[in-house]
Amino acid sequence: MKRVAILISGGGSNMLALVASMTGDHPARPVLVASNDPGAMGLKRAAELGIATAAVEHRPFKGDRAAFEAALLQPILAAEPDILCLAGFMRVLTPAFVARFEGRMLNIHPSLLPKYTGLHTHQRALDAGDTEAGCSVHEVTAALDEGPLLGQARVPVLPGDTADSLGARVLAQEHRLYPAVLRRFAAGDRSPIFLS
Ligand code: GAR
């Protein structure tokens, strides 16, 4: 059984989808949900499900990312994860942290990578006049949102869409895609999947 730690910053809806998927014959189980925000709703939700949680607030480190990560690393290492899933974790990790988990850290990003790395992906897709949007799961490497692709799901952009309406449509697909990718990844399959 693979041990999975999930890093979040907010509501944790992707975390909940991952957790819900890890039952029965799934080759992994959640061992920790950690956040840089002690007030993250997702932490409360994970605790209610009986999952170990940890909060390491980034603000007191005042931009010293290495020091923040050293603190974050403690509960993570204690949980002995085989796989780390970033699920709406909104801090950029240093190359040193990434290197430590190379080949076993995944991220979900709300765009059809390589389009729209970084923030405001839905507004940028609308501004560009795209007719399709979606989400991607990829391996995390030192280059932001650029690691090997593990899966993608597409949605149409509809007339009258706002960033919020498009984002909600994409998020529903994130909740399908991330569990599907994690199941395969935990079983050793890194070939990308494409959901529509
Ligand atoms: C998700 O849409 C995820 O793709 C995005 O944050 C949201 C978190 O929602 N992640 C990023 O933008 C990473 N750069 P959740 O907390 O409900 O899972």
C-alpha cells in the first residue's frame, strides 16, 4: 500500500476527491493532509475524516522559503509518504524541496498545460478566446507547472462564461482526473490519460 500526503492551501475539494478514491482495492491510502494556512477549510474536513493533519503557516517565515519548507518537511517526513500530492497548494516550492520528492510528487493545475502556467488560468483562457479549457495533472519538477504530463481533462468554453463559471466546470473535471491519475501512478503507471 502506497502512503499519500496531500498538501493544500484552501477548501481542499481536490484533496477530498483524492481521499474518497483511496478505498477498497486502491493501491494507496492518505496518511497526511498538510497546509500552509492553519485556517484552510480542507484541514478541518480532513480531520473530520480521521486523517492526520498539519499546519505550517508560511507568513512568519517572511519569504524565507527554505526555512518554511524545513518546517513543513517535519510532519511530512514523520508521515513517511511514498507520494506527495499538491492539491491547490499555492506556495511555490524550492528546487531543493522538489528534488527531495522527485518522481513522487504530483500537482493538479487548472489549465491545459503547457498553456497558462501560474495564476488566473480561466480568465486568461477567456481573454485568449479559447473554445476549450481544462485541467492537467503533472509530475512536479523545479520548473513551475512544467513536469511530465500525467493526465488531462477538457471542457468546452461556453458563451457567456466568466472565470467563475468556467472554473467551476473545470473543477468538476479536476475531481475526476486527479483520482484517476493517482490510482494509476500509485500502481506504477506514468503514461498520461486523457479524459473528455
Ligand atoms: C484547484 O482548481 C486547483 O487546480 C488549483 O487551485 C484549486 C484548489 O481547489 N491549483 C492551482 O491553481 C495550483 N497552481 P481545492 O482546494 O478545492 O482543491
